[in-house]
Amino acid sequence: MAVPMSKEAKLALIQENIAETLNPELIDEVLSKNETLRIYWGTATTGKPHCGYFVPMMKLAQFLQAGANVKAGSACILLADVHGFLDAGKAPIELVEFRAQYYRHCIISLLKAVNVPIDKLEFVLGSSYQLTSKYTMDVYRLASITTSTRAQHSGADVVKQAAAPALSSLLYPLLQALDEEYLGVHAQFGGVDQRKIFTLATELLPKAGYKSRAHIMNHIVPGLTGVKMSASDPNSKIDLLETPENVVKKIKKATCVPKVVEDNGLIAFVEHVLLPASSLLDGERHFTVEQRDAEPLIYRDIETVKKDYVADVLTPQLLKPAVSTALNRLLAPISAEFQNSTEWQEIEKKAYPVEGPKEKKQKPKKDKGSRHPGAGAKPSEVQAEEGKDLPTQATKEDVGASAADAMEKMSVN
């Protein structure tokens, strides 16, 4: 029988690898009462999920381990349809339903790949409650007390920005704030890039007669190019269904400055994904780096990894293949499940239809009519026709043998 986890141990697990927590006292209060902590995490269903999704998955695993009941509108499925469409139409309205289903497959497969039980997860489709009259009225209430400048500022790091933003992008943060109330959670979990939306929620919900929630934020792990991993930038990310060969190629090309750990996407991935995942898969944390003609380097904590990297003991040439091997281990069961699931494959086709090659526009031919020189004639005939009326080479008989002869032959009227 498992030994009950103390409140302090639960808090430590919840806060591990976390960038910041707003209103942490609310979490402490729930755990002090020995109640089940309810957390929700979500993401709009836009581009295909990539390996950056392993970061929040590791935290969801730790929340569950700490006894939390994670309401994961499962990333996409919770916020999918409505939020995906509101964010500059990233998810066309006719595709959002299929994309929500695609995300659900991805999230479940991600968690299963790292041995996370999903029986405590609750998947909620956003439009199942966001289109009700009560929710709509609450959106109007929040809109009446929020300036356009405040709404635009709060979504600046999440919603696609424009010089003249669409009204939908201004509504996006208001809906995300209301989700906390309608899902009945104690805390919302998301990336640190959502901090402005979280602070807006803390400010607005009490004004609408609802209580504030806690907000737990994970770090944003740099992508392969040293900036945020993004679905819209193929060079910064590795897809969940990437082939092992492509994983090796992409990581080999990744930005990885020797002796520098800041903004190093591979070091960050080891810290936030590979070490926690090894604990779930093998029962202990480890990250193994093979060396030629030497014993492998085995790391149990990120501090030692960073120390060796700065000292150039762990070089980019050693780090890259080690990350490739560990990541391919995580992706293998996901790819296998996709290959064995006809349903998932069909959903992918509907969610992300492949556009055919664009036809080149043909320039309309000018109609010169049928009487222009060469109409219907061969090139040689055209040349002959064009030269028929042109003057031939002048002779002495035409212009005379001298200037005086030429003047006599010219007639001027």
C-alpha cells in the first residue's frame, strides 16, 4: 500500500521546474484541508502538437502524482474550437472539430508514452459550455469592464498581434479567465507566456462576483533555434510523429553554443523532459551520454549536466546524439500507436488536409486579329511577309553616283 504523501511533499512536487506561481496560498489552503486540488490546463487546437508539449505533460504527471485531479480540457480539447478560431482564425471554423479530436489522440499518446495514468484526466470540449447563454452573458459583463488596450496587452504574448487587431483576439483573454470559473478549478496551469492573461483573470473574476484562482506557470523551453518552439516554425520544432532519422538530423543542426547553457534548447529539454521522463519510465532519474573509447557519462540531476557543459566535459558533439537517442525512445510508442490507429490517421487527414499544388496563372494571349502580318503563317513565312514591302539595298541608279546626281534625283514638294 502506497504511503500517503505529506502536504510539503505534494507542494514540492507541484512546484518543481515551475517558473512562477500566482496566489500560491490558495493551493496551500486546499492541501491543508486535505482536499483534492483541481487544476486545469488547456491550449487552442491550431497547429500540430510538437515535442514542446512534453514539458506540460511532465507537470501534469507530477500533479497527478501529488494527488491532484487534473482537469485537462486536454490541451486542445478544452479550449480548442472557440479559442483556436478566435486567435486570428488559426483554426478555420470547418476544421476545429477535427483538430480537437486530433489533439486528444496526441495528448493521450504523449501521457501513455511516459507511463502517466489518464484515468483521472477529464477532457472537456470548449464549445460544450462556452456557447451557453450564461457564459455568453458573462463574456459581455467582462467586456463591459475591460478596455481594449488592457485586453490587447494581456494577450500580447499568446494571441497573434496585428496593427489593427480583430475583436476576436481581444475576447480571447476574457474567455480564458472565465474558463477557471466554469471548470470549477482551484488553479490554472500554463506557460509563463500566459502570465498577462493570468493576472487579468485575477483582476476580473472578483469584479464579476467570482473568486480568484492560483496560477502555476512552467518555463518556456527554447526550440532548436534558441527561441520558443513553435508549430509555425518548422526549423524550431520536432513533431510528435517525426521519423527517428529526422529527429537525428534536426537535433544535429540545432543551435547549441559550447559552454553556454542559457537559451540552450537541448539542455532545457534534458531538464524539463528527459530527466523527469526517465523517472516515470525507469523509476529513477538518469540521462546517459555515450562516449567513444570511454565510459558513458550518467547524470542524475540537471545541475551536474550544466556544470559539465560549462566546463566543456559535456560537449555539443556528445550532447546531441544523447538527446536524439532519449527523445526517439519517447516518440517510438507514439509513432507506433499512430501507425496502428486507422481512426487517428483519418482524423489527421480531416484536421490538416493537404493542399494540392497551386496552378500557375496563365497570361491571356492578346488577340491581334487575323489580319496582322504572319497570322497563321510559319516563322519563315512571317519573315518573308514582313520584309515584302521594306526597301531593298540602294543602287547607283536609285541615288546617283555623286551628291550632285542624288540631289537631281530627289524631288521635294
